[in-house]
Amino acid sequence: MVYITAIRIPSGSNMHEHITAVHWRNPQSGEANACSREQMIDWIDNQNGDARVQSPYGDVKVDVVRTNPPYLRTIANGRHTDNLLSLPRF
């Protein structure tokens, strides 16, 4: 499991579809790195990856939205939320 801690998004963009990269950290190993949106989607889909965002109310799971191209979005309490867009930029 990793936590996404920051996102890269073009200046002026404010939609999940525009996230181009994410910064993540593994709380168990202490490893931290950045990867492209496509790499994170591949890790979630093909390696049973579990990505989350920390919020004041607990962890929120990151899901892959299956459009063309696919993108990342969080789901909290069964509803799409903007947890990723509220993260710091890098």
C-alpha cells in the first residue's frame, strides 16, 4: 500500500483527468518516489496495487476511472471526491 502525497497537474487545470504524475510514499518501507499517472494506473491494475490518500477522516482509496485515457480518482463513502486535487503540487 502507498499513499499519494502530491500531484503534478498543468497550471490552470483542476480536473482529475489532467493529473500527469503523482508522488507517493510507502509507510511500511519508508520508500518515496514519483511516477507518471500511467505507471500508477498500471501498478493498481496489474500488480494489485493499493493506493490511498490520507484525509482528516481516514484513508481514502484511489480508483482507476476507465475512460480513454484512464485517470485516477478517489472514492470516499461510495462517492467520487476531490482528495487528489486537494494535495500539494510538485
